[in-house]
Amino acid sequence: MQVGMLRALTEAGVAPDLVVGTSVGSLNGAVLAMPGADAAPRLRDIWARMTRHEAFPGGVLSRVRTLRHSRTHLFPNTGLAAIIDDHLGAGTTFADLALPLGVMATDVDTAEPELIRSGPLRPALLASCAIPGIYPPVAHDGRWRYDGGLVANVPMRQALAMGARSLVVLDCAFPGHIPPRPRTFAEVLMFTAMVSMRNQAVLEAPLAAADVPVVYLPGPEPVRVSPLDFSRTDELVEQARRAAVRHLETVRVDGPGLYGAPGVVV
């Protein structure tokens, strides 16, 4: 969905001066921050070719063995590391990027958000994407990090701290529409996590909008799709692009304020 939103922004002639991302948004943000002007097509190709086994390697027995051995997570992050190396380069650092990039993670010891802006890119992205219970925590600068979505899924404060004078938010947790009532155990867990992440954005968006324009892009109608299902990439990209285009056609930015909002039915 973020890829579709980025395509809509590109079509509207909107380009970023800096990028801040959390979890999978940090991966997309890193590609966006790389030199070159083809980020949206590159991201579409990356996700269109992605398979479940690349991101989440192993079958059921492998997951059981990993959980039994680690006691904390189901999947190793080796597949994710390979994805980062393939598309961003194994030795790439923040200094190699064309745009300033902020990567959000959660400090395991303090439960505080951590904004990573320098050093090697791979460990920062692995930390930002370390979903608790799914991937292992990642050691970074001598401290353990988990997924930044726990405390800063939509890092508006951090973008302002980096010097942003306006924000365009690509939020895929309740992006413009409330999902239907969960019907399975997995959907219940996903719904619970998304409610928590949405509440962060609901509280922070008006605070940020008091100082700068905040354009909050809506997403498409909710689609029941497993997080392990990579087969509907093109459909989700196009639905998100159309929803963002419709919103951008109605937006007239006139100073600080909230142009769109998280989790609002449109």
C-alpha cells in the first residue's frame, strides 16, 4: 500500500526532502532515500517479486524448532537480511543515501523509541523490522532493539525533530478505513496490534498539525489478506494509488493543519 501511495505522490509531483520510517516503512524509506529517481518502480518490483519464504523462511516444523530453541520468536531474520543486502547493498550506510533517513526502533530495556540516523543500514533496518514474537531482537550500538511500531508506528515527532516543515504520512494501520470485525485468531492478534498503533497516530497527528501541515494519505478499503500472503501486491498497490490520488485531488494545503486523519472512514 505504501508503494501505491508513493506512486500517487510521484504523479502529483511531490518529492521528499527527508524520510522517516518504522518497520517495513523503514525498508521502503531506505529505498526512497537512495540515489536515483526511480524509487516507486523499484519498490513495486521488489514487492511484486517477494515470496513468503524469502521474508519468513522455513515451514511449520522449522518454526517449531526455532521457537523451541529461541523461546522468543518463530522466524530467523536471515531472509530479511538477504532482502536488505539484495536491494540496498550489504555494506550500505546512512551516509551513502541521497536523502536524510531516520529509522525507528524500540529500545528493549527502556521501551523508548530510538531514532537511528547513522552507521550501517542493515542492522538498523533489521532492528526496525524486528516484530516481537516473529523475528529476534537485534543488537545495535550495544543495546537490544525491537520493531519501532511498538512505540512510534507513525514517527511524526521524529520527522519534525529532523527538521521537517511539512509531513506526508503513509500509514497502513487503519489507513482511512476501520477494518471489519476479526473472524480468526490471527485476525484478532492483528486487529489488537493495529488498534494500538492507530491510537499513537490519533494522539500525535493533531499535535504535529498544530505546527506544520500534515497530509494524511488514506488507504484503500480493507482487504482480508494474510501478512504471509505476497500474491496480491499489484492489487494493493493500485488500490492504494487510486485512494491517494482521490485524496490529493481534494487537498489544498494552507498552512499548519491536519489534511486527512488516521482511521477515519471516508
